[in-house]
Amino acid sequence: MTYLLQTRDQLGGWMSKSAAAWIVGAAAAAAFVPVFLFVGIAAEGKPEPEAPGGGGALNTKQVPAQYAPWVLKSGKQCKEIGPAVIAAQIEAESGWNPNAKSPVGAEGLSQFMPGTWKTWGRDDDNNGRISPYDPGDAIMAQGRYDCALSRQVRRYVDGGNIVDLALAAYNAGPGAVQKYGGVPPYDETTAYVARIKSLIAKYEQAAGSDGKVPAGQKMAMPVSGNPPVTSPYGMRVHPVTKVYKLHTGIDFGAKMNAPMLAALNGKVTFAGWSTGYGNRVVISHGTMDGKQVSTTYNHMSAISVHVGQEVRTGTQVGAVGSTGYSTGAHCHFEVQVNGKYVNPAPWLGLK
């Protein structure tokens, strides 16, 4: 565990310095807990409620019951920062400890510094005080600040992920994002963003986990809804390597951090990093018609299963991303029969 201190440089950016490790109570013992000082920006007006985004619907079973209503409410303040992001950020910041306090003075569930709290804190729980130790006040202020940062760093997205930039700005300051035109190359900040992104899938509502394959299909779709096919199985020029080769699966258009779902009951045989595929999960479905069948899920922003885990059709295995050799967020899904890639379309009932 490390925490991050920040100081202004002469260009108005932010420079990071590692400091000693510390632990905030038993509840946070397993979490990476960065502490931060904020660059000041003016508080926005009353936010207009919009559909949550940047992390999908909230899996309330993973959130302490007393905090779930606040996380849901905070995650509706802007479309970029959904409730799953809010929840993942709280775990990374304080391990859900409302009394957390860092050695440099960051306070509460969301680890606000006093100066920043003066700008963003409000009496959201209507108890007559404005306190970073009041979970309702803290969680709502966290969402307000995240949303303001997402608007401020939007200009640097350029096809990337605004959630990454907003989280980086929350940790290192928006001046650092401006200076580097993206996530600043500070070890603490990149680890902070990666930590939260790895937790988002945990807090997302797994869609369609009913263990059923639709009629007329051998497998269920790996993403919910009716996603468009953006690149079919077959020979093509690879968009990154520019090599003419077999595209071993089907690409579906899907939003960043949308849940990726197991297409069939099975057992996870691989869950980790692969150079070309980025975050990748492989599921064995055993023998079908005398042949060994597996499916793979690739380029994910986060993985939510582990090797050896039994999964059912519709179980969330991770979240849509753009890791590895990828040019943008999408779901790359593959089917293997006896270890060889085959066209997934017939298995999914696609023409």
C-alpha cells in the first residue's frame, strides 16, 4: 500500500511522490488506499440527473446495505460516472470504512482533504451538518467531484475512456491530466486507476445469469441486448499489426465496462493477461457431440472470475474494454472446438 502526495510544479501541473505505507483499519487492509490533495476547481451548480454510465447497473449485493441507496443516487449525477464506479472507488479509497483518516488528513469513505471538502461537501443526508464522515454526504460529494472532473478532462479522451481520465484526475489532479494529455505516467496514479478498473466488474449487476440458452442457439450472447457485429470471423487485415490473417472470433459493438457474460455453463481455465488479447478469460464447456468446446472473452477492462471457477450461462466474467491489441472498446468472442478456432456465428444463432 502506498499513498500519493501532490505538489504544484512551475507549469501548474502535479508531480507525485511516493510516501510510506499505511493501513486504515482492518476493513481497508486488503485495499490500495491512495491519499490525495486536490487542485481547486469551482463547484458546479445542481447536477441534472441522467442515466448512470461508466460501469453499468449496481450489484447491490456487493455493497454494504446501509450505503447502497447513496451509491445508487450518487451514480445518477452524470452519465459518465455510474454507481459501479462509485462503489469501486470507495473500496479502493477506504475499504468501506466511514471513519478512515490518512496520516496527511484525508477523511471518510471517499478520503477528501479538508480544503477540497469545503468546495464539494453538502448536507446531503439532511442531518444538520456537513461532514466527510457522514456516508451520505461523502458519497454524494464524491460523485459530484467525479462528474466535474469528467467534464474537465473530456477534451483529452480522443477515443479513450473518460472514466480512466476522471479517476486519474481524482488521484493526481486535473492539472496532471492536462499536462500529459491523458493519464499521467505516475506509478501511484496508474496503479490507482488499474485498481479501481479491476473492481468495477465486482460491483456491476450481472445481466442475464439465468442459466438458459435462447431457443435456436447453442450458446447465449456474450453481451446483453442485440449488439451489432463490428467485425465477423474470417480473414482480414489486423487493425493494429496490419497483417492479413484470420480474425479468430466475432467482434460485437459494446460500451466500455459493459458486462461480458459466459455463453454457456462451464469452468474457467484461464483468467489473466495475454499480450495480444489483453485481459482474457477462457471457459471450458466440456464435451459436446464428442468434441471439446471452449469459449474465450478478450480485451476486457477487468476480469471478475478466477481459474477453476464454475460459471453458469450469463455469469459475468469481466467487463468490455480495449486492452491488448485493440483500437477501441468492444467484445471479442471466440469459440474453440478441439483446440481450433471456429466461426462463433452458428453457435450464437447468427446468420
